[in-house]
Amino acid sequence: MSNMSVNVAGVEWKNPVTVASGTFGSGAEYSEFVDLNRLGAVTTKGVANKPWEGNPTPRVAEVYGGMLNAVGLQNPGIELFCKRDIPFLKQFDTRIVVNVCGHSLDEYLDVVKRLADEPIDMMEINISCPNVKEGGIAFGTDPKGVETITSEIKKYAKQPVIMKLSPNVTSIAEIARAAEAGGADAVSLINTITGMKIDINRRNFVLANKTGGMSGPAVHPVAVRMVYETAHAVNIPIIGMGGITNAADAIEMILAGATAVSVGTANFVNPKTTEQIVDGIAEYMDRYGVKDISELVGAVDR
């Protein structure tokens, strides 16, 4: 049998497959269709220090090769999350990665401190949130800002910290290096690409927010390129995501340098995608005589 377990910043996952934040809730709804015990980790929807209502509707739209969303990180807040979602996930043999969001550094730190003594395995910090103190610009678009928020979070985090990087930057490698300099234990990428759709009959924006984050198969080549560039820029593990719909997409990410992969939009099309990807990676390893999945990480250059 091939070894599919991976080590992500000191945390052992049984296999390299998790789900992208915001596409899987905290697993409760999907557990009716997916055996959560089969996943390497469950990554939760973003949680803030207090409940967020999110953006006005309509906030989801289908586009060529994917979808746009402007949900606005709607979530129930950290207190309900700790009371309801963590105990639910603890029933399963999977790692728990909690995605954290905020509008200011203090809001991030409130959640990080609250999670410090909770039985979770890792935190993923969504730095694509709008920084209200800086006029709404995302935290993750400025290298100095990325290094600062990472270093501040690391002062209080008791679990390994994954910084989730935005693709809406000039150089993903520069942003990744800033996260590593700030003490990040790992990075995940890519978050969604900013896009827009206009209804030509109504002559109006399809999304109430005008713009939204594009995800799905169309962004996959961009994500692979950014994972590859990041793998050559940092020495910390990478969780690759962006348009993964099958095992071949996931393996491509791993060959580019990702230690683990995250499945997002595909969950909406086929809830069993993650399980099928786990099986597909195992079949690929058997077919090519790969004994340990670590042999595939970054192997495109070997």
C-alpha cells in the first residue's frame, strides 16, 4: 500500500485532501453525502469575532468555467462556532482547520485568542478581507501588511498558522515570502480572482456587490502557476487550491509543489468530489509505483 499521509507544518494528515473555506460550511450539511472520516482535513467557513450578515443578494452567479461569489463571509461568529461546529467536527477522524477572518487586526486577534485553547489542529487566516482601517484594501495585497499581520497572529496562536494568499497581487512570490518572514507555518493559495458579470438585457450588474470572487475550473491554470512560483520562493508547506475538480487537477498541484490540496467550487457540482479525488490519487500512485506521496511534491522539477 502506498503512503498518502502528509505533514503540514507538523500536523499529520491521513491524506492531502481538504476543502476550500466557504464551500463546505463546517461539514454538517455535507456529512450527509461525504464521509468526513476520509478527508485529510476539513477546513471551515471563515469565522469572525462576531456574526457577519454578509453582502446583499444576489451574491452568487454562474459564469463560463466557474462561478462568481460575493457572499461577504457571512458567518455565525466565534462563540456559536465553538459551541456548535467544533464539537460536531470532533466526532470524525479528520484534522480541523479553522478559517479566520476580520476587518481589522484586532478582530483577527480576538478570534485567534479565542481558538487558542480549543481542540482544533490548525488555523487558516483569510487575508483577502477588506482592511477597514486602510480604506477597504485587502490585508493580503501589501507585503509589509502581510508580514505584520502574520507576525502579530503568531504571537497569540497556539496552533500552526496557514496564511491564505490572494491572487490579486503583482507578485505572489513576494507575498508568500512576506508571510514566511512573519512566521507563517504554511501558506494556502489561491483565493478567488476578482471578476464581474453584467446582465446585457437588464443592463445591470448580476451581483449586488458589482464584483465577486471567481472560482472554478477556469482559474486552475492560474492557480497551478502561482503554486509553482510560491514553491520556489518559500520553504514552508503549500496547500494548493483553485479549480480542482478531479484527481488529475489535484496531482498537478502536488507536482507543482503543493503538499496538500483543497477542493472548493467542485463541491457544489458533485458533493463526493473530495472522496473521488482521494481514491484517484491512490490509483495514480499505484499505477506509477509511487510508494510515498512526498515523492510527488514538486516533482515536476525533478
